[in-house]
Amino acid sequence: MLEGLFQPTHLIIIFAIALLVFGPKKLPELGKGLGEGIRALKEGMKDTPATPTDNKNPESKDTKA
């Protein structure tokens, strides 16, 4: 389904539409923001553990004496 989505012709058309919508002065700012967002997402995924940890507080256990 998405096999031929990012062909050069499609990317040129997408870029042309973005240029018409946002204008030539805003495009570098949008690209920079998109790059920073992707970078932050990758860093966040790298820092997050793959499996959830059990965060039980040892002080809150019921102790029967």
C-alpha cells in the first residue's frame, strides 16, 4: 500500500504544495522545527525503558508483627 509513496515525483509535488501554502520564508523554519521534533522523539524513545517497571514503594508494604 505504501510501497511507492516516497517516489521523487511525489516528494517534489509535496514540496511545491508546501511552498505555495507556507511561502518561501517559512519553509526553513518549518523544516527546522520538524527536525527538532523528530530528534526529541528519538531521544525520548531511547530513554524510555522497553518494559514497564514495577514502582512499588517498599515503605508502603503491610508488615504484620
